Amino acid sequence: MPEVTMPRLSDTMQEGTIGRWLKKPGDEVKRGDILAEIETDKATMDLQAYDAGILEQILVGEGETVPIGQPVAIIGSGEGARKPEQREAAKAGAKDGRAVAGAAVAAGERPGTAAGAPTAQVSAAEARRGAEAAPAAPPAMGVPAGIEEGARIKASPLARRMAAEHGLDLRQIQGRGPGGRIERADIEDYLEQQRMAPAVAAPQPVAAPVEAPAPTPAAPAAPPEAEVIKPSRMQAAIARRMVEAKQAIPHIYVSTEIDVTDLLALRQTLNASAGEDEVKVSINDLVVKACALALEKFPEVNSSFQDGQFIRHKQINIGIAVDIPDGLVVPVIRDANLKGVRTIAREAKALVEKARARKLSQADLEGGTFSVSNLGMMDVTSFVAIINPPEAAILAVASVRKQFVPVDGQPVIRDIMPVTMSADHRILYGAGVARFLQEVKRLLQNPYSLLG
Amino acid sequence: MAEMTYRQALHDTLREELLRDENVFLIGEEIGVFEGSYKITAGLLQEFGPKRVVDTPICENGFVGLAIGAAMLGLRPVVEIMTINFITLAMDEIVNHAAKIYYMFGGQCPIPLVIRTPGGGGQQLAATHSQNLEVWFAHVPGLKVVAPATPADARGMLRTAIRDNNPVLFLENLALYNTRGEVPDGDYTIPFGQAKVAREGKDLTVISYSRMAAVAMDVARRLEEEDKLSVEVVDVRSLRPLDRETIINSVKKTNRAIVFEEDWRSYGVGAEIVATVQEEAFDYLDAPVKRVASVEVPLPYAKPLERAALTGAQQLLDAINDLAPRRRR
């Protein structure tokens, strides 16, 4: 009887929410039929049927979230009755979702992040819970919300032994072996996450006295005058990712000021010559292009620090932080070094429109190697951004202002744009970042070099 | 060290043992005048004469029984059964006599008997001439069953077999006779019940014997060269007694194992080894142990069907790719 499992719809997806079931139990299903809509942190995608038959059971209701690999429905001949234990099995298993979003106003999602990126607070808290939920512990001990007791967990004997040795609760660990079996690699991944996650004190109701029944993990007590708002999935993911990025990555910051007087003139010329329908080139598009060309010259900046190694990326893909209602996304312009500024402008415009319409696809969000966050339109004198892992750096661009600058001893009014680069000090050092910034500055101050 | 074929290693060992101990004699069909169906005994009749190299009629039960009687009286017969397929005729002699006489008669007379016989398919010899029946004997207490995969092991283990005071089934393989390998000089012996880690690896263990151990070595070498996987190969060499410790230690190291055997899968060597592994290394297993064996049909004569039915390198590769730990897949 084929089980329909929560699919992995992106490289970084850990769990998904059933948005809406399009089929109901008893419906006939053909291969390729859309069974349900799955909400991930970033997008809503279709769950397709890979088997034909009758949709016998729905194991996960609308609005419920389960890790990838967990059965969400059963397609069969139509004879199967709904069995409660299957529903439990579907709900049991790893939680610990991790996902999208970006850094402050300055980051986004990238493939491969999951492997190295700890879920700081979540992991620490869960580890403690895991340690306490030892086999002999009374059932009253803190069982994480959403995970039911007694469900059978598939784990290899070795994984079970390792979990026991480290005092881990298998229910907290996601199995990626056949049929969702927890294997050695899953335990090792989990331990690695824990190791990388600083032990953050997370107030959790785990210290409840053994005799007392565990309190239902209630919403944090709010002062009477305040309103409690549940974050959206994207907001929750952003919150997690920011903690990960800021805690795991030692940031350094290097700032400079760029004279963009000539750049603005060039932009005006470019846009004046653009036809009616042509997209206007923005300052940000030119900054993206300058960064891409500088990354060509300084490949060490176009890198990642992963699993203790430096990964140098061949492609130069630049993420642009896009402000959207109650969130932030960082779609990616691929091969920005190879594209002309008009092409970059066209793509950026299309991505921003898609972002605001919440139509970005997984492919639009993946693969960034460097990011640009621009608050220039908001009258910002300067700011620093949080790196968007696994990228090594991000450039924060502030507003252009007219300033008096001494030229030949005389005050001259020039257009000045302050920028601050945040860099991962595990890969990059201050002087290298400064040299890279000098190149960005040189390019922007000699803007015809951007048209080559 | 000298490089030689598996065939040459057996021939030279038999000749040396005939020279070393006058109680040793060879007996079997076509081993004298015809010099053996697979030429293992070439030249030996001429050198040692018809009392030491005895041609028999086609009567396996007769000459195996004769050899057992000779062994009871102190000789050290080395029987050649032309292929293991014909051993069925002598089952009573082997299972009810050779394996039990020492026990049932209060240890009065040991049975220093060796039965050499090749098994294996792939030569288009069809269903009744291509079998691997060694597990029948490995099942019986009182017998020793060994199955070397290399010329060096064949030489050292045949010496041990002939000098052992118990009945030994010495399993050869038609497809191994022409394989070559380095053979140490000197009168070395290889004790039974000692498996060999033929190749060290860390991702998973392939446990095998006889020709499939040789195939596993090739596969492991290829995978290593292509920088794909580090496969450990354990050649058990001796099915009874079985060296469980080496197997268990390897599984404890790699946490994943495949048993690779040319015979049929059900009730096979793999079944025995898998049972042992789960008994003694359960907490070290990261995945179910796989068995790779031949399809359970009488082996077809037609070449494409024979190829499809017999296990081999491709089947092992598929299993390895299936079982390899996630990071390495």
C-alpha cells in the first residue's frame, strides 16, 4: 500500500505544512494528480501522486507540519481502513525544521545551508529535553508539543545505541535512511548541529518536577496590555536563521564611502537612452554588477565555510534582499558577472515583482554566493547586515547624499554612498575585505568599467 | 614468492605432499592416465605410479567409501570428485561415515580424508554440472569445509587439509583454476577457521569466499580507484569452522555488510553469516545486512540465461550502491 510522504521540495527543506487537500479520502487518484498543496517556508508547491489507486487515508491534516519523509496519506485499493497508529507514526519523528528567510534586512536562503547550520536555540533546548526523556523517565516528562508518545521510530540498532550513549531522544532526530530510518549519519548530523550551536539558555518548561504533571507548553506569558502574535512560517524561519547566522558566523565589518557622482550621470544617460518599455537601471543594479566583477577578481570572497573547509564557488550569483510585507526574501541573480547591467536590471525587476506577489520559485532563491542589501531609498546613513549563510559576505548599501568633498583644496559637492561589508572572519580577514571593497569602489567610481 | 595459477598451486602441493608422506595417495576418476579433467594431477601418475595415483571407475560412492576405509587404517587419501555435482552419489559415505566414525567409535580411528572438488557455474555446463553445494557439507558437524580464493591460500590450505586428521571438503572453483597470484615460498600452512581481511575499507564490508571473494576484490579495487567507496572485503576461506570474530570485527568497524556468494540464496552461507552478525553485532548495524547470491533456478544452459541467473560483479555493485552510507552514495 503506497504511502505518500512529505516530499523534499528544495535542498534545504526540512518540513512542510499541508496547506490544503485537493483530494479527499475515497477519491480515485491517478499518477500525476495533485493531492495537496504543500507550504514550505518559501513557497506553496503541489504534492503529486506517484501511484494510482484510491486515496484511503489522510494522515496529516490541513495546517499540520511534518518533516520530509513522513507519510501524509495512503493510496491503496480502497479497502484500507484508517488506523490510528499510522496517524501517530506520521506525526512522530523529527521536528527541528529549519529554513528560509534571510538576514536582518540582508539575507536569504541558500541550498546547502541545512548541513552546517545549527538551529541554535531549538537544538539546545531539544537536546536537554532529549537527555531528560531517558527510557525510564515517567511519561510526564517534557514531551515536545506535536510529538506523540509511543509511536514506533525507525532507527538502525547502531543509531539507537549512539542515541543512548549521547542521551539523545530519537524523536528529535530526522531519519533520512530508507523509509525514514534514522541511521548513523543522521545522529552524526544532529550531534554536529548541537556542537555548533552555542548552548543558549532557552526558558523551557523542562525543569518541571518529576512528580508534577508537565504543564502544557503554553504560549509565553504576555503582559496583560500586549498582544501575542504567532509568527508566520516565514517569520519563524527568519528568526531561526538569524540566530544561526549571527551566532555561528564571526562577523567583521569594513566600511567605506563611494563617490557615485559619475555613476549617477552614467545611469541617467543609460536610462535616457532606454526606450519606452525598457527597464530603468537602478543604482542597486550597478552595485550588483560592480560586486560581481570584483568577485571575479577576488574569488576568495565568493566562497563558503562549510564543514571546516573553504568552498570556492565557480558561479557568481548575487542575492538581492527584497523587502516584502511581514518578511524578507533574497532572490538570486545568477552569473551576474557575465550579464550586462540592463539584463541585471530586467531580472532584478522581475524578481522583485515575483517576490512581492509571493510567486518566487525555489530556483529563484537558491544558489547565491554573495548578497547585496540596499536601504538607500530609505534615507539611511549607514547600517550593517547579517551574513546570509553559507555565503561569506554581504554588502550593506546606505543612501546617497550630497556632501562637500575637498577637491584641490576647494569644497565641491559630490554624491557619496556609504557602504559596509559584513564578512565571515573564518574565511576572510580585514585586509582582504578592504581590498575587495576598494575594487568595488574603483569600479563604481569609474562606471564605464561596468559596461565592459 | 612466485606467481602461479591456482591450478599450478594445487598440482605442486599435491606433488609435494606425495613426496613428503608416503601414506598420502590420490584417488578419483580420470586423474591418472588422463591427468585429471582439469589437469590438476598432470604428470603425477607417471612420477608416483598406480599405487599412489589411483584411477577409478565412475562410482563415487564406491571410491569415497574405499578412501574412508583406507583412512581408518592410517593412509591419507586425497579424493578428487570431478565436480561437486557428482558428490551426491557419495553423500552417505561422507555424511554418515566420514563425518561420524571418529565420534561414534569412541575416537578409535580418525579419518584423515581430503575430498577435493570444484564447484561453480558459468561454463555452460547446464543445471546438473554447475552447482555450488558446499553448504550441504558446511551444515554437518564432523566435517571441515574450506574454499580458498587465491593460489596462495589454495596452497596453504591444501597442505593443512592433507595434514589434518579429520575429513575435509576442499572446495575449488572451475573459474578459479586459471587465475594467477603470488604464492609464498616454503612449506607454509594456513590454519582453518581464520578468515582474511583481504582488503581494508571503511564504508561497508563484503563477506565472501571462493570465486566470489575474488570478484569482490575486483569490485572493491574499482570502487576505490574511482574514488567512490572504501569497501572492506572479508574472505572467510573456511566455512566450517567459520571465523566469526573477524566478520564481527569488520562489521563493528563499517556497520554495514553484504554477504556475496555464488550459491543459491535460501539457507545459504549468507543466511548463516547474517544470523551471526545480528546475534553478535546487533548494536553496530546501521542497515540490514544484504545477501547477494544466484537466482534460485536450476542453472540454464543458454548463455544469456546462465548469465542472468548467476550472480556476479554487477549484482554486487548494485547492492553496494544500495547499501553504501548516505554520505558516500
